[in-house]
Amino acid sequence: MRKPAVNIEKIIGEDKFKEYYNLGLINNTALRNYKIKWDYYNLRSYQSKYDAIFILMDKYYLSYESIYSILFRKNSVKTRGN
């Protein structure tokens, strides 16, 4: 069973998020990727898979391969060793 997507726009509007963002604790790429996934989740309710990807390509100025990779690659957490 998949977890429901979290509405990122609601979280971004919160004061704590803004504070963390201003401190540099929010990864901009990860945030953008989550927004893309959220948009895709919403677009799929009335668009085909490919149409949704093309809409996201135009919105975020990314290639098909980039959007596809963001949406469908397995998530891997990169950590730095000490």
C-alpha cells in the first residue's frame, strides 16, 4: 500500500519550514523533485502518463529523461562517512 502524497505547498508555507530553508537546511534539488512528484500525482488523475511527463517537462524546463528519472528511479539516500 502506498502512502498518500504530502501537500508540499502547505508545508512550504509554514514558518518552521521557512526558518529551516533560510538556514540552508533544505536541499533545493530534493524539494524540486518532490514538487515534481506531487504535480505528477495530481496530473495522473486526468492525464496519461506521457502527457503528464510532457507537462512537467515544460513546467520545470527539464528533459524527458530527467523527469522520468525523478519519477521512477529507486530512491537512494546518499550519506557522507566521517
